[in-house]
Amino acid sequence: MPGGLSGRKIQYMSRRELVYLTLKGLVVWLLLSGLVWYGGVYLGQVLLPVINMVILDMTADISPVVKLVISGEDASIELSAWVLNPIYLDANHFIPVGTELKSSAHLLHSLTPLVIEGTLLLVWPLEQRSQYVLLIVFGFLTAMGVLLATLPALLLGQLEISFQQTAVSGYKPRVVPWFTDWMVFCELGGQWLLAVIAAWLSIRLERVVAGFAQAKNNQNRCIYSHSFHRLR
């Protein structure tokens, strides 16, 4: 075709459709924000054992206990960690065995990626409403992945930062663990970016599964039609 165009029809969104999509996004955002505001505590309780397991896999120097702390209308996830092995800050300073370290992360702030991804998925246009079921299932799984990839690092990273000032001012300071850099990335907007990537991944997975199911249905129809004609 002229100009190298593919011949695929390009559809442009009208102003009315754009306004509708924007308003829909705002409504979904508010609903999910309210859901997290009132139900985030219950989700946090469910996540606590899994977060504890992830922290144990990330470091062997501490014995972690993760709990939910509620103060008025605010809730936070608190990490209490007991040092199992001496943590050397530099050549001359170390944290002795048995020392209790603490850090915390605000619950609602930590659940923000869930709201971002959920909003993107529920606003995403699909041909059939039944497709949203599959999309929400994938979205839930990827959202849990994002939370477990960020929350433990936030808690451990805050522990590390609390004594990094002593470490860097001494002789032969300790190497900064990888989860501290990951925490900084998440705090600078990385967890929001991960939510967008998770939404994109969920959409791609839904398309793959839906395409496979459609191809299977078409194959079954062809087999049925061929058998029917042979019988006639």
C-alpha cells in the first residue's frame, strides 16, 4: 500500500469516549482506594506469613517477626528482627548477636501498586465482560508478586539504612546489600512502575489464553462440521 501502510484499520478514540474512559478510571480508582482503605488490614494480615518467609530467604543474619500495628486509623507493617550472626558495619564496629532491630512500612502506601494495577485492568477495554474474570485472576497473581517483591525489601532496606551512616564513616565499610538499592528504586517510584508492568503482563497473558481458547474452539467446530458433512 502507499506509504508502506499495513492496511490495518487504525481507530481513534473520540472525545466522548476519552471523557468516559477518564471518568471510569477515576471512579474505579476511588472504589479501589476505598476498598484498600477499609479492607487493607485484612489483606495485610494474610500477607504477613508470606512476607516473613520472603525475608528469611533474603537474609540469614536475622530472625524476623512481621506484625501489623494499628494506631487509630493508620496501620503499618512492622518488622522486629533479632540478630543471629554479628553484622559488621566496618572493621571496628558490629551489631552483636541478640540485638533487636526494628523497621516499619505504612500499609496503605505499600498497597498503592494494587490500586494502580487494578485500575488499569478494570479500565482496559475488552470485547466481552467474561474476559475480565480471567484478567482479574492474572491481575491478582501479578499484584501479589509485586507486593512480595517490594514490601520485604522496604522493611529490610530501612534496617540497613539505619546503620549505614556508621558503616560508611568507618574503615572498610560493609558492602551495601542488594535489597537496599532495590528499596531505593521502589521508593523513588519503582513500585508504581512495577504495577504498570504487572498490568501489562496480565493483559498479555489474558490475550494469549483467550487466543488459545478461541483457536481450540475453532478447531473443534471444524472437526464437528467435517464429521457432520461426512455423515450426510
